[in-house]
Amino acid sequence: GAGVSQSPSNKVTEKGKDVELRCDPISGHTALYWYRQSLGQGLEFLIYFQGNSAPDKSGLPSDRFSAERTGGSVSTLTIQRTQQEDSAVYLCASSLGPQGANTIYFGEGSWLTVV
Amino acid sequence: AQSVSQHNHHVILSEAASLELGCNYSYGGTVNLFWYVQYPGQHLQLLLKYFSGDPLVKGIKGFEAEFIKSKFSFNLRKPSVQWSDTAEYFCAVNAGGYQKVTFGTGTKLQVIP
């Protein structure tokens, strides 16, 4: 597609439920990122995929968070047993990578509200 | 580990005022540096980037940033802001190669007409 596509755009879920957020990066981009944006918290790095390398999971806040990237393209971020503090905008981004100066292109984000 | 600090969290300026937003990073080696902007209701987009060459980088909409290696800084500047520059600005650093891009906490700029 022309840009990074994320779904759903909005999700309201009950505390304790699992959610899955999907990201479809720009075709040909080998690098894929997940960030979380909370009010007043800036952009929090979650996980980084680069080609076939092992992902950098250093930003995942707890073991309730996991992500996978199938076939080097689409990625799914899963949050298990959601908590209210998980409410945020989850941003996916991709770049040509691995050269770090490549521009990162962001999706519109998935707004998650845990009630 | 690489990190980025943006010292100004919220800046309010009148139109035509000059702007400088601070950004400092911590990493001793070669870095790539970015400024991203998020206009209200829009997604993040690149404003400008530095990876080599002239340390003074010019971006879109009249913005520029200067990489000062000795100060580990990459401050964003604009000589005369407009109301349409109201947005949140994020500085980011990448230590090169296969490293992730790390963002600062952002600076909200409000320009008053």
C-alpha cells in the first residue's frame, strides 16, 4: 500500500481481555517498529523487527505484551489481560532499514481504551 | 544505550517569534539524528534528518537543525514561526546500523496568532 496501515483504528476493551493490533508496513520496508504514545509520555519504544534478525524486544513493558512479524511483512502486537494503564495510542512504523538514516514512516495508530 | 532528552515540554510563542527547541542525546559513537513533527490530528512525519556531511540541516517549512557533536546536541530552529507550526515536535536518534530509533518525550509548540 501507499503507507503504513494499522487496524483497528479504535478499540475499546474490558479490563482482562486480550487484544490484537495489526500493522501492514510499506511494501519493501524491512524494518518495522511498534511504539506507544500516552498522554504526556512521549513516544515509548516497544519492539523493533529488522529483516530476519531476532527482534529487539527491550521496550516491551511486561510479559503481557508480545509481537510477531509473519513473512517479514505484517506484524501483530498482542496485549494479554489488558489493564487500564495499557490505554494509549499504539503506533506502527516502517523504514527501508537497516541503514538508520532511512526515514521512518508512521501509521495513523490504533487507539486502545481499556475500561 | 542511546537516549534523547528534550528539555522544553511546552513552548508558547507569538507569530513571527524565533524558535529554538533543544535536543540532546547520549551516545558516544556515530549517530543519525531526526526531528519529527505531529500536527494536531495527524500522524508523525519527518521534518528533517542528519546522517553525515554538513552539520546544518535544512528541512521542510523553513525549519533547520544544527548538529553539534561536541555538545551532543541537535537543536531545531526556525527564524519566524507561524500559527500553522502549532504541533508536537520529537527529536530522535539512531546509533546506526541495525539499531532502533529512540525518540525524546516531545515538545508541544503553541503559536499564538
